[in-house]
Amino acid sequence: MHNPRTNEADENRQTARIILSGHGRPAELTAGIPRREPECVPSFISSGHQEEIVGTEIELKLTTSRSALRRAMKLSWLKKMAGKPVKHRDLTTVYFDTRKFALRDHGVSLRVRRVGDERLQTIKATSGALVTRDEWEQTIEGDQPRLELAAGTALAPLLSHELEDQLQPVFETDVERATMLLHVGKSEIEIAFDSGRINTTDAHADIREIEIELKHGERRDLTRLARRLARSVPVTYAPRAKAERGYALLEGASEAAVFAKPVSIPPSATTEDAFVVIGFECLRHFAANEAAVRRGDSEGIHQMRVGLRRLRAALSLFKEMLQGAEIRKLKDELVWLTEQLGPARDHDVFLSKTLVPFASNRRNEKGFAKLEADFASRRKVGLAAARDAVESSRFRKLVLDAALWLFDGEWRNSADALNASFRKIPIARFARRELSRRTRKIAKRVRKLGAMGARRRHKLRIAVKKARYAREFCQSLGPHGGRKIDRALKDLQNALGGLNDITVHSRLAHDLARINPATQRAYAIGYLAGQEDVRSKPIVAEAIKAGKKLRRAI
């Protein structure tokens, strides 16, 4: 890892940002004003001999390939929009943390960036505690952090002599940046082309990104620019920030499955604010698993499916304010991607949870070995289909379209009075009402669980999943009935999930028997089906018991 060079400066700067990338909470609180974005005008606050600049930035981060990045920089229509010549800078940024990543785990990042002869210290709050991401920047002397300047920042509550002694460089980014200042419609937009690497002591990852920052003007102009850029070169929304990628590289998890993160919503937020925060977290969850799916990681496929389900659950939760052609198209694309991932997941679950455990105790029966080989082959085909899906231009477009729709879709700009009023409802009030309604509805339906067939149980399972996701989304707003309801819903979902697995496995077995009626395989399938039929009765009883617990918990 490179060693930053030293120099000195004398300016202190603080900026509050709204970032559409990685950990950022990509929202701005002007829900009642269609499309119009306030100008970013800094205010100056006296701080001794220094000045503190407070502003707000809106930034969209895109990712692309090396060749596409070069092509984008040469686009003639883009150059015509530029009001000033292209600026080129070399940026080296060193991130600091403890050996066990105490700052990362508390949602804080600390870095020192070298920009020419200047050193810039930046502290960011990345925990999701606010709708906007707070950032504090100060020019400093030297290459080491100046922790005495951290007063009033997100780092301050964590500081202690022990932590200060443990801080060390953990990774760096080396970036060549070219920037253009554009005039688009009524807006001033800065576009930056970043090419470089994230470096640890023994690994690296490439950076090929385009950052589009709205200096002042209207959201729609940034959206239009991003769409035109996507029509010219293959780009998509970047779901992970450089810092998140750096930590993943340190842990050897750059291509590992990515899991959901807690959503934090301030109680003062509106339904619009809350949905943007929730939507971008769900988008990050499924889109960040692209590398794992490309690699054929079964857990990555599962987590991408979970992220898709969570986003669809969020669309259901806020459906009253999500109307129009755009939302219908988005739903269709989410269903498409879910279907592309389904076969790989279904065959993997059948192999790992049912077939292999049974077959391991019956190695002398040839039918099971042949059946295991058949389903392993089918899983391989499913993994290939999933990989083809995420490598397609359709996937790339889906991810970008979802980001732009969350940022400036028609749902945020509708002049319809009813829609506008719904967007302004306080999220705390909405959550109390909606979570209670959904939970009571499930408790009522579960009374008839014993008489339900597979299809009705499946619909109930989906309703339970949506209720659990909704409660997770709104967890930071309060308990909403407490842990008893959460446990009851979890038990109910697990039981219904087990029953659904049996139904899916029965369908897979039936399909295989119809294609290849060999007697040994038919015997093995019949044996498995019989075993799972026996298992279904206690699971139904477990589901009924969980339903009773839920009714008592309400």
C-alpha cells in the first residue's frame, strides 16, 4: 500500500450529503415540491480563524467497464454540454480503522485524501441513522488523521485513548479523476470519471465509476443525463461505495454473498422519505450480489432473491402512493429476474436439505446416486441461467431504472392531490396503522390453516413474509407490538416455508419422473415423497401453534 505524502493547509469544511450509492441514504426532504431541487448554496459559519462550509450534494454513482469509461469521456454530445475544460486530478485516499474494524462496525469512516499538495481529512456517518449522510471535511497537515478536529462529528462518541492507539491504515484508493462541469436544462451538473484501484497490502480491485453530482437545479435534469449516458455506453447504478468495497476486499469477500442491513428511519420522516431509504437499501441488497451470482454462489443467489422479495414487499407496503406505468414496468422486471434465479435456488434446496441427507444413509441404493446426479446437473443448468441473467443488458437496465425511479420517478412528481397527501403522511403514524392491520389480518387467516390447500398456504406465507419485512423496515421507529409478535411471525413463516419446500420438491420429482421413468429413480422419488408426506403433518401442527401464539401476542 502506498504511503501518502505530506503538506499543509488551513481550511475546515463540513458538508451534509445525500448520496445515491452504497451506504448513503438517497433522499432529500422536498417531497411536496415536484421535481424542483433547491440550489446548493453554502453558508459560512465562523469557527475561530477557520470557516466551516455547510451544504448539500446530490450524487449518482454509476459503474462500468474500462473501455466504456474511455468511450464515455469522448462522447461529443457530453463535451458540448461542458461549460469549462476537463480537469484531471490524481487522488490517493487512505482509510483508517482498527484491526477489528471498530469504526466500520459503528457506521463511521475516516480517511485522509491527497489532492496535489493538499491533505483532506474526511469523516462520514454511514450507519443509516439519518436520511442524509453527514460528512465532515477538513484540510490538515501531514498524512495522519487529526483526531482533535473530530469534535462534533460522528467519530467523536467513539474516541478514546485505546481506540486512538489502535487506529491504523487499512486500505487505500488510487484514482485518476477527470471532471466536467455541464449545463443541462436549468441545472449545473458535475460529472466525474474515476479510473483506478482499491488497494490492500495483498489484494486490489478495479474502480471504473462515473459520478454525476447535481450542483444546483432540478432532479429531472440529472436523471435525463444519466439515461442519455446509459443509451450511449453500458453503465448501471453502483450499489456499493468504495469504502464498502474496500472492507470486503480486506475480508476476502469481494465476490461473496451480500446480506441485508438494518434500515434506520428518523421518526420525523414522511412516507416518501421512508420509502426512498427502504427502496435504496433493498436495491443495494439485491444488486450487490451480482458478483456472487456470476461466481455460481448458491448463497448469493438466495440473497439476491431475498433482496428482490424485500423490494417487492416495500412496493406493496407503500402501494397507495406508487401508481402509474413506471411502477408496473418495474414490477414486471423484478418478477423476470426472480424467475431467472428460481430454478437454481429450488434445485439447490432440494439437493442440500432433502436428497443429500436421505441419500447419505442409503449409498447402496443406486437409485439415489442417479437421482442426486440428475438434480446436481439441473442445479448446474439453473446456476448458468442465473449467471446469464445478471450478465445481461436487461439486468443492467433494471438496476439503473430502479435507482432513477426511486430518485425521481413519476410517483415523486405526481400533482395528484391524493398522491401528494399520501407522500406527506408521517411515517411513524403510517407504520403503526399499517403494521397492526397486516398482523391482525394474518392472525385471522391462520385460524383456517388446517383446512388450507397448498395454494392458500403459499399465499399466506407470502403475506407473512411481507409483514415481517415491513416490521424490519420500520424497526427503528418503535417495537410495534414487541418481540412476541416477531417470534410468532418468524415461527409461522418457517413452518409455512417448510410446507412450501415440500410442495416444490413434489413438483420437481414429478417433472423428473415424467421425463425419465426408470424404475430405480421412480422408486427413489416415491420414497422421498412418502417421507415428506409424513413430515408435513407435524409441520402443519407447528404452523397452527405459531398462529395461536401470534393471536395471543396481539
